[in-house]
Amino acid sequence: MTFDRLAWLFFCFSILGWVLETSLAAIRTRRYVDRSVLFGPWSLVYGVSGLLITVGLRELSGNLFFLFLGSALLATVVEWLAGHLLENVSHTRWWDYSGRRFNLDGYICLSASVLWGLLGMVMVRWGNHLLLWALEFMPAPVRRVLVLALLVIFLLDGAATLLTLAGVVHKLPALERTGRRLDAVSARLGGWILRGCERRIQKAYPAASFVHEKREKPAVFAAGCSFVKLFWLFFIGAFLGDIVETIFCRVTGGVWMSRSSVVWGPFSLVWGIALALATLLLYRYKDKPASFLFWAGTLLGGVYEYLCSVFTELVFGTVFWDYSEIPFNLGGRINLLYCFFWGFAAVAWFRLCYPPLSRWIEAIPITPGRVLTVVLVVFMAANVFMSALAMGRYSQRAAGVPATASWQVWMDEHYPNEVMQRIYPNAVRTR
């Protein structure tokens, strides 16, 4: 699917979601209430959820049950993340399901999840075809200009909203009082936009707060559930995940084989990202009963592994694992047994592994820890970039594309087919 089509679907989902949310709010309150976080008529939760469902679950269009279940799970996770993110940024709740049965902290609830499932099912089976037909009906130049215009307006709207939520609007008066005319004019223009955005948000969400308290310097390295802590967990999880999978293959299959996701070092990105995401999503629930952690890990792990499989196949044209021979599998991408493994892993992680590992990370001296973090971030970024180039060239060689650019020649010399097959022994080409 081309970028124009994806962008068009994103904007259609966002606008239709805004219309739905605003209409429901008007029915409940008997007055107009703008339910968008942004200034324009778009709802990001609907846009992001719709795009994920369209790209990730389109192969399930023939199975209504799994399409409904997958849509409900994906959209619920997006809504859950959005609720937490907005509360952390603006110090308020932008929606609250606390009055509904079977809710989780007021961010998500069963009835909303069922609605997400129904909307996703209708969208994949019928809605997307209608929306894409409307796009193709337009002349090509008009189509490109329309998508580009929507994209520019959306980016400007998003930037203004982010600055407003960050409290920048309250810092503008100082700039307006400066003697530099250009800075003063820019500040007045920006202030007009940002104040309008703040008034609109506060009208729709009166409890929203835009003034942020100054953060105190942490007393320990990587305190709480910070980005630095999550990166270290990602790095450690990627390394340990590769080692565990390698040993597991040796014990069960009798062979040593690479389980790495990258070309430099034994790192499994799937495990590293999973560990960081699980900590981010379930950190505030780490003290809940083990049964809650198990089922949360089972559902989130299954969705995550399925999306990883779809992503790698769409981007690289390669299937890195196939569970077709295991009972109760879904398209060979996930299976019930391994989903349960994710659940057990979530319980073991928060009950046994995370507490001591968190203490060990926080025991690192602050200054050396920051320096080492920067080094490891740069290393992993370069590692992922180089792996993507190597995999991209591997796909080109399989398609018979000759090496004409210098980077293609370099990749053919340093990462030929035999090297790639050794690093990714289970990779199967799909195109």
C-alpha cells in the first residue's frame, strides 16, 4: 500500500472518529463539545488505531472472529497508551470510563473495546474499500495536492498542540518584551496560535493543565520508569533473549543457531522491545495479582508478536518465524502456547527479575551511567541501521537487483548471502 493511500486512510479514520466522538458527546450533553486534542477535526486515537488495524489485520478479513478480537485488542492498547500519555503531559484525564463496568483505571473498558472491535471489523471488510475508491476517483494531481495539504495542516496543528501542552504558551510574554523586533513579531504570532489552541482545549477539557512544575534532579541513575531505565532494560533484554533462545534451540532441536535480529552481536530486538514495552505498559500494575499480569502479558504479547511478524514481512519481505505446525496458531504468526509463555514471562519479570535488575541499574554512578548510555544508544542505533541496510540488500539480491551504488557493493562484500543465512537461519523469503 502506497504512502498516499495510508495517509488518506489515516486522515479519513481521524476525521470520522472526531465526527463520531463529537456527535456522541453532543447527544449526552445536549451541546457541541469538540472532542479533538488537536485544533483540527481529527482524533488521533481513531487514526492510529485504524491504520494499525488496516495494515496489521487485513489478512484476517476472512475470519470475522479473529478480526473482531484483533481490532478490539489493538485499538484498546492504543487508547490505553494515549490516556496515560496525555495524563502525564497535561496532568489530567481526557476521558474517564470509571463509571462503566469492567474498566481499567478509567482509561479503557469492555464496552469501548467491543465497539472498537466492531468498528475495526466493518472498516477492514467494507469501509477501506469505499474510502480507497473515493481516493482513486479523484484525478492524480488533485489526490496528491489534497493529501499533501492535509499532511502539512496536520503537522502544523500537531506542533502547536504539543507546544501548548508543554506549557510553552506561558513563556512567550518574555520573548514579546525583547527589543529584537523579529523575535517579538514571531512570539506574538506564535502566541496568538498557541493561546487559541489552549483556549480550545480548556473549553473541551476544563481540567487540562498546561503549567508544569520544574523537575528535580534525580538522586539516582535511571530512577523509576524513565527513558534511560527502559533503554537499559531493552539492551539487557535483547542480549538475554538471544542467549535464552539460542540455548532453547540447542536443547529442543539439538543444533546451535543464531537467534539475533542484528548483524553486530547477539541481540534479539523482539525480546528487548518486548521487555521495555512490558515495563512501560504494566509498571503501574506491577503489584497487581499474578493472574492480572499473566492475562495482560498473554494478550499484549500475542498482539506484539503478531504485529512484529506482519511488520518484518511487509518491510523486508521475509518471515523470521512460522508456527504453522503448532496447534492453535493464527496464520503461523502466533500460537496459543507461546502467547501463554508471554503471560508467564510477564509474571516472572515483575515478581522475580525486575526488582533486583532495577536496583542494579540504579546503582550505576550517575555521570558514568549517562556516558555509557549515550555510547550504547549510538551503538544500537548504528547496529539497527546497518542491519536494515544488510537486510534490504539481501532482499535486493534475492530479487536479482545488481549492485550499482557504492553501499550495495559494500554490503555484497561484507554481508553476502552466506553471512546473512548464518545470522538469520530461519528467515524465509516471501517475495
